[in-house]
Amino acid sequence: MPTEVVESPLTRPSTAELVREFGDEYLSIQSLFRFCFVPGGRLSLLKELAVPEDWGDNQFVLLKYLAVQLRLAVEQGRYVWNGDQMVLTAGGLTTPLGGPIYVGLVPNNTPEENPWVLNWVGERPSCPELPEPPNLGEWPPLTPDHEIVIAFDLNPEEPKYVFEGMTEAPLITQVSALTGALHWSLHRNLGVRQIHAGGRGYFLPLYLKERTDLDREPDWVAPVVVQERRILVRTLLSPEVAYTPARAVANRCEELPSWLMDAWLRSQDRESDRARDAERTPSVEAGTSSA
């Protein structure tokens, strides 16, 4: 009489084990790469399926978006299994027709490099259940009655922040000008959500020269963290630098304010111009000849 063969169930890692595979860094592109290998072809397919937008050189903004969205989805157990493939939503990304986009990850044959491989991108996974996108959580309220604390050095030996018309002003005058400009933005609800290294904060545009057009690119952007009754400002950024962390928590780029979108697109135009100029400039070797 033949012996009945009983297949053993697949051994699947727990949510806690999956989270550990991201490593110690939180919500960074490096942690995404530690968790899974992202083939360039799959990343390009994801870009093609989604609503068209500028994701930057080497799809850097898209990678940051995935680093945030996939990590939070795994933390919250918002994935389903299709055999040995783990299926998740690609955050809130959709096709131009509004359909959600999904990604599939399978165990890597060389797990010492990355435990997982992103091996599938598409609209219709073959699993009976469909996962939900992650819940981004609650941001602390950003209210004008909070005290603003400038918690970085405005007077180093080599000034990092140059404020036109105030370079000779006393330090307290510069701090007061920054604080007043930030309060002005607070009172007009100009804060933009952002997430970085696990902290849920905001970007506040800093208008120091004119405030007639709120769509105009600001002079600086201040990443701020809300602590009890204080708003802590640790640094200032160029407006285009703020785009990537803000885009990582927005379902569509159109949800971001015009000044942030315009700053980002102008920076990409400048990069394209520099690349074209570099291609047109002959190298020293090409310009020399033997006598």
C-alpha cells in the first residue's frame, strides 16, 4: 500500500523577523536595499505603470517613497502571501485610471546580500486576498501658539546660511527675523508633512524677501519637529531638497504645494542643463594633438 505524502507547510517569517531584516536605519533607501534587491527593470516598470511624474536621477525619489511605504506596510502586517511570494501595495501609487499597483517579493537565492528580491510589479496579483496600503500614522498638530526654538548655529566660522541684507546684523536680529518668518508661515497653514528617520514633522517655507506670492519658491525651507509646546528648528534646507521626504508621504505629487513642486522641477531642469553642457564640453585629451 503506497505511503501518503503530506507536503509540509511553507515556513514563513513573522512580521518581527521581517522588520529586523531592514536593519538599524529607519525609512532610508539604504534600509530598503538591505531588505531587498530592487532590479532596475522592475523599478522602471513601476514608474511606467504609475501616474507620470519626475522621480529624479536614478529614480531617487521613487526609491525613498518605497523605503517609507514598504517598511511601514511590513511593520503593520499589511502584506499577504502568494506561495513564497510576499505581496504588498506600492504605497498609494496608482495607474492613470486609478487602479492600485502592487509589488511582489520572493526570497533571495543569495540572502547574505539581501533577504528578498522585488521580482514582480503589476495591477492584478494572483493571490486571493489583496493587501492594503500602510497607515502613515498621525502627525502632531502644528499650531501658531507654539514657541519656535532655533536650535542650530547661525554664526559659525564659515556661514552656511546667508540672509541677504542681514549679514552684518546682530545674531539676535537674525534669529528674530527667522522666528517671525516661520510664525508668518504657521499662521497661514503653509506646513508640509514630511517623514525622515522615523520622525513625523513638517517643512515650513521661509520667505525673507517678499511674501506677495505664496506659490513662489521660498528663500529657505525649515524642517521642524513638534515637541510639547515647542517647535524645534534644527537646520535650513534649499527648497528642492525638501521635495523627496515630502513626496514620500503624499499619494500624488499634485498634493504638494506649488512652490515645492516648482523648486523640484527647476532643480531637475538645472541638472539636465549641466548634463548637456558636460556632453558638449570636449575633454582635455580630446583637445590635444601631437606635434
